[in-house]
Amino acid sequence: MVGVSDPLWREDRRHGLRFLGGFAVGSAVAAAVLSMPLLLLTEVAAAINPTVRAVALVALLLGLGVADLLNRTPHVWRQVPQRFARTLPPGRLGLIWAIDLGLLVTTQKTTSLLWIGLGGLVLAGSPVPVLLAAMVVSMVFAAGVVLLTVARIGSTLTDPLSPLRIRAQWVPWLRRASGATAVALAGFEIARLL
């Protein structure tokens, strides 16, 4: 994301500010839209027997943990069309990009931790943590994009020569760590059930 906002910021501060403003609004919209189905699922989960919810949590942890261990993290292989960066005005571009990223289901995932966290909160059956999680994830991401752009740190994360650049070869290791953690948590949950 910073790969889009950083060049806008460097070339024209007004365009950069419009993009970041649209991005902030889009993040808030996405959090509100994402919260609705999560809250509905939480209400449904609250009506289910706690033991059944615990078994569902174990299945979620094992399923996503094994997927990560096998380097098969579930996600959609698509992104916002790159042509938008050239054709849309900066504010609208930021708005659309943030809504797309903030809905969480339409973007590529490195690990399953986000799904595990949201699924676990839904299965807990309490709406307040679910609502807070949707808002915090969205706002922290938006604040991160703004800070990385304004502080001009974003270009060091996308520059191929930068030692801080996020490397593709790290992804399988991150997935293995995520998967091992999820499987271990499933083991703890199983032990708690027995």
C-alpha cells in the first residue's frame, strides 16, 4: 500500500494528502462494513453450546494452522487493479483502496493469523471484542500507512536495495511459525476440553 501512497506524497503533497484522507475515510467505512457480518456471526455463535464452539475453534485452529504449515494460506489472488493508480483522483483512489484492504477478504494474506483471531473472537460469542478488533485492525493499518508515508519510511520497505525491504523468502518461514502456533493453540484447547 505504501508503494502507492509514497510516490504520490513525494510528487505532490496535496495529492498525497488527498490520498491519505481518502484512505482514512475508506478504512473507517471498511471497519463498519466488516463489523456487520462479524457481529451477526457472533450472535449466532453465542446461541451455540460452548463445547460445540470450542470444538469449532479447534477445527479452525487446526485447519488454518495446517494450511499455513503447508504454505497454503487461504486468500484471494487478486488486488485492486493497478490502472486505478493512474486513472482515479487521489482521494477516490485512497478511499477505494482502503475499503478493499479493510474488508480483509479481498486481499492476499501472508499468514492465517488474522482469520484465526477474528474466528476466535466470533466463536467467543461476545460482540464487543469483535467490534473492537474490526475497528483496531482497520485503524492501526490506516495509521501505519499514513506514518510510513509521511515519515518517508515506506520507500525503504519497497526499495529493492534496502536492507529493511520485506523479502519474499521470509513468507514461508512466517507461515510455518503461524501454522505451528495455531496447531499448538489447538493442542492447548484440546487439553482444556478433556
